[in-house]
Amino acid sequence: MAETFTLRPDAKGRITLGPLARGISSFHVTVDPRGRILLEPFVEIPAREKWLFENKEALSAVREGLRDAVEGRTCSRGS
């Protein structure tokens, strides 16, 4: 279920999202024909990590490794 909030603009028309924006670097704003405003949160990644999201095979391997770790399918290889 979606949460609903009422935010009031200050004298300059600004609103503060506070904790709703934690970890978000920017928002894509869409205003529909009825005047509703949709904020889509974006999180930017460093350019040096971009390759991972462009390489489906590598990204799949990382995700599989993370699933294995969560499900306890790992072993220690020492330091």
C-alpha cells in the first residue's frame, strides 16, 4: 500500500522531503496533464562502476554471489 503525505510549501514555494530523500542524489520530475507531480528518485553511481551495469554477465554473477552470501552458501578462504 502506498503511503500518503501532506507537505506544505514555505514562503518561497519550496517543500522539504526530509527523510524521504535520504540516499537520493536527484529526482526526475513529471507533471501530468491534471497537474499532479511525480518525483522519481535517482541514485547516481560512480563512472568507474558503470561498466558493471552495462555488462549483463558480470552483473548476473555479482547478483548470484550476493544471493549465495545471503543464503549462507559461502566458505572462508582465510585472510
